[in-house]
Amino acid sequence: MMEHMEGESTAQLLKETLRMAWPAVLESFFISLAGMIDTLMVSQLGTYAVAAVGLTVQPKFISLALFLSVNVAVSALVARRRGQENRTEANRTLLTAIWFTLAACVVITLASVLFAGAIISLCGSGPDTHDPAVTYFNIIQGGMVFNVISLVINAAQRGSGNTRIAMVTNVTSSLINVFFNYLLIGGHLGFPALGLRGAAIATVLGTVVACVLSVRSLFRANSYVSIPYILEQKILPGLEVLSSIVRFAMNLLAENVAMRIGFVYTAVIAAGLGTDAFAAHNVGMNILGLTFSLGDGMQAAAVALTGRSLGENKPEKAKRYGSLCQKTGLVIAASVSVFLFLFARPIFSLFFTEEPVIEMGVLIAGYIMIIDFFQISQVIFSGCLRGAGDVKFTMRVALISAAVIRTLVTWVFTSVVPLGLSGIWLGVFADQVSRCILFAIRFRRGDWVSLKL
């Protein structure tokens, strides 16, 4: 009986889930993989360079927090309007979001560049990492506009059901990034050897290409969100739409900031363990980010599928999509853990030659093998809740898990019981487990399907 609710079998829903999910999963994976390759290529400069790049990660994501929040709002709202067959409002949502993003980007870029030195100092920089980290941070923040415009367009495309465009855009961008890393970090094919400065320039060039491809996607004849359609229908940005985006995004922003508080604290503690330990931790976070990216791809599919189903007024279908995304995510998590069990040492040996640092990496990999199950599950659960607009709950969970539980557990197991890197990763574990449990309870209660956007 369940398999034929609302006229669609589980097999049909699974097929649609996989159709939406695989481009989003590949997109997120390749973005994260490019970040790992970035770190790998930078590691040829020494552990100080890996640590310097690591110092910029959390402030970069804090500066992107508003835009990432807006993007989830855009994806959910466009998906809901698509389900309601309201193309005009879907396009108005994108147009309004683009103007808001541009205005906010100017302010955040200026603040990032003007206060770069103080920001990096707060993140725990040392004498050997401060100046390189500031240089790297200034360049990537200076080119932020290309990144955020690409992100908001891709969010709208995902919400409309087109996850392939975002995949092609970001995979191409990642390849450009890696190619220019090769040319500019060590100096090849006649290009100057710019070290960390070259890695930052390569990152910006990748986002420029992504921005061009994203804008170009809005001119395709089959694109649901479309510049020709906006011009033809004379669609203008709307204050009511902006209010919806901001109301939705502010809760997500609070959630993102809460998470980053915990992440920054973790990074500062890790930096205090020394350059070698922080370098190993940074590579570990890259690997954890790679596993997160797989869940994030499933989350993108969950936001679009649940949002569209609720727009069609089919709450049971939204729940079934959420469950199918969750089961797919667990298969992915198991695959990642097996891979790390087999190849953790060779992976860290790519980044470091010093045996003590490699041993630190193997220790971290052991934690990631367990954490990734909870991380991928909680990310997908949160995607379902966000697609429905249940962002106040996800914000409260982030405040509890990332800002409080993670920070407290990390402090206990690094200061009270000095376990070093193990203490830091026990904090990460506690954060992911608590989030997973709270989101799972909320999802299974089912109240989230009744929310209006």
C-alpha cells in the first residue's frame, strides 16, 4: 500500500532521487576534492604552508555564511514555486537574491580585506604562518564576488530541478583551479613560482570560470530560471520576496555562525598544538570535508525534492523522498569508511614525509571512519527540514551541538583531560552525533511538512 501512495512507487521515487542526487553529489565531491588537491599541492612548500591555508578556512566560511544561508533559502523557495507551477515568482526570487548578494558582498569583501591581519591572528596564527595566511586570505576574499554569484545561481538551478548545471559549473571550476595551481605554485610552463599566492590566485580564477558558466546557464532555452524570461516578463526584484529570503536566511545564518564558532575554537586549539599537529588536523578536516560533501550533495537533492513535493501539496511524498535520501547516504558513508580503513596511511603519506605527522593522520582517519555515518545522516535530515522551511529548529540544534557541545567537549578533552588531537576529534564526534539524533527525532515526528513558505 505504501509503495503506491500518491500514485508513485518507491522505485519511481528512488529513480527521481538518484537523478537529482548524483550530479549534486559529484559537484560537492569535486569541489571538496579540489580543496584537498589544493592542500596537497601546497604541501610541497612545507607544513607551514598547509597550516597557513588551514588558518583561512574558518574565517572564509564565516564570511560566506550569509551567502550560503541565502542560497539554501533560494533553493527551497524556488523548489516550492516550481511545485506550485509559479515560474514568475521563482525567477523573481533569483533576481532579488542576486541583487541582495551583490550588495552584501561589497560590504563583506571590504571588511575581510581591511581586517585580514586581525582575523588571522584571532585564528591562532604563529610567526611562521601569519603573513602567508594573510596574503592567501586577502586574495581569495578579494575575488569573493565571482564565487557568491555562481553559488546563488546554482542554488536556484538546483531548486528548479536542474542539478546538472551546478555540477558542470563546479567541476569545471575545480579543474581550472587545479591546473593553475600546477602553473603558479611551483612555477611551470614559463609561469612564475608564486607559492601560496599562486594557490590563492588559482582559486579565484576557478571561481571566475564558475561565475561565467553559471550566468551563461541562465540564457539556455530550457532553463526554468532564465534571464530572457525575466526580461520578457519584465520581472523586477520584490521587497516581499526579499523579506521571505531574509527571514528564511537569518535563521540559517545564525545556525552557520553558531557552527563556525565551534569550528573556530577547534581550529585555534589545534593550532596551539604546534605546526605539525595543525597541519595533520587540517588534512584531516579536508578529508572530513570530502565526506561532508557527499552528504551535502544528498542534502541539495533533499531540499529540492522535499520542497517541490510540499509545493505540490504532497507531504507523504516529501517524507518518502527524505527517507530514500537518508538510505542512499548511509550506503555512501559505509563506502567512505571502508576506503579510509584501507588507504588512510597512503593518503596522509601523500601530504607528509615525517612519520610522526603521518601517525597523527592515521589517528584522525580512525575518528572520521565513525564520524562520517553521523555527519552524512544529519546533513540529509537537515536538508529535508530546510526544504520545508523548518530553519528555526535547525538553528537551535546548531547552537546546542556546534557552539555548546562541540566547544565544551573539546575543552574538556584538551584542557582538563589533555588528549591532544584525540580531544579535538572527540569534540567533532560529539557535535555530529548530537545533531544527528536531534534531526532524526524531528524528521520522524513529521511536523515539518505542515510549514508554509
